[in-house]
Amino acid sequence: MEITLIQGDITEQAVDAVVNAANSSLMGGGGVDGAIHRRGGPAILEECRALRASRYADGLPTGQAVATTAGRLPARWVVHTVGPVYARSEDRSPLLASCHVESLKVADTLGAATVAFPAISTGVYGWPMDDAARIALTTVRQASTSVTEVRFVLYDAEAYAAFTRARDALG
Ligand code: AR6
């Protein structure tokens, strides 16, 4: 699997699936979630509502993932996952790793070969960027998946630099 790092906007990526850093309501929000719903249009929210009514009456649990259409985005699917809120008092990194593993599993089920990830949990959820980059890259490298390209789409220069440092440190 090829892992690429780019600085940019995930809603513009021409990949099979883009991963959304959602919340468990699946009803949208700020950050990446807001951008994906805004640019993808109402078809995404419609499928999210249907998922809430059927499989996820109590919301999508943290660390899990589920797919919908990508609406008007260039991608074909959105894989919604719920990152953990960062906490100093507790190590929630297995949940952050799980977001990546479960998103790739959903991508495999869809037959998606190329998948773009944002830096999950590093915005509203407060995870330090360097640590999130290490966890994301380590997890994706170890994942057993048919996905051929994972593209991390980092929104600003600082995030891109953190992921580059983490990749270099992993060798
Ligand atoms: N493309 C790529 N990355 C982006 C984009 C974009 N268009 N917009 C923001 N980022 P966040 P979280 C970066 O807050 O921390 C939402 O309200 C951003 O700079 O989107 O997992 C949800 O509904 C940051 O580095 O997600 C949840 O309630 C990273 O994406 C909550 O936020 C993640 O920031 C989830 O929080």
C-alpha cells in the first residue's frame, strides 16, 4: 500500500472514499464534517438519518465507521468515523487507531482502492498533532487491507509538517 501525505482540502480529493471525522450523532458539525456535508450536499445527511433510524439508534460509537454516498463530492463514498476526544487522564489511542482500522475495513467492503483520511481528532477533539500523526501512520502501515493508496490530507502547513516528521521518524 502506498501512503501519501498532501496539504489540502479533503473535499476536493478524487479518491474512491474520503473519511469524515464525524461525531456519533452523524448529523454533521464543524471542521471536516461541516465541509463534507456542505460540499457533498443533502444526500449525505439523508443517508446518515437513515443509518440513525436503522443500525445506529444510539449513534455511531467512537472508533467505529460506516459509509454513505459522497453526494456531489468527487469521491464515491464518505466513510464516517468518530474519533475520541483527547484526554490527558486516559490513553484513548486504541480508539484513534480503531478509527483507521475500521475505516479501512469499510473501504474494503465497498471495494474502494483509494482512501483519503483527515487528521482525525486533531481539531475540535483536541488531539496533539504529532501524536495523532504517529498513531495514524503506524496503524495504517500495519493494517491488513486491499486499499492500494491511503492519502492523508492535511489542512495546514503545521499538520503537513507533523505528519512528515512522524513518517520520517518511523523510517
Ligand atoms: N480538509 C482536510 N482537513 C480539514 C478540513 C478539510 N476541509 N477542515 C478541517 N480540517 P475536526 P475532530 C482538519 O475538528 O477533531 C466536528 O464538529 C482540521 O484542521 O474536523 O475529529 C465533528 O462533527 C483538523 O486538523 O475533527 C465532531 O463534532 C482535522 O481536520 C468534531 O468536529 C480534524 O478536525 C470532530 O473533531
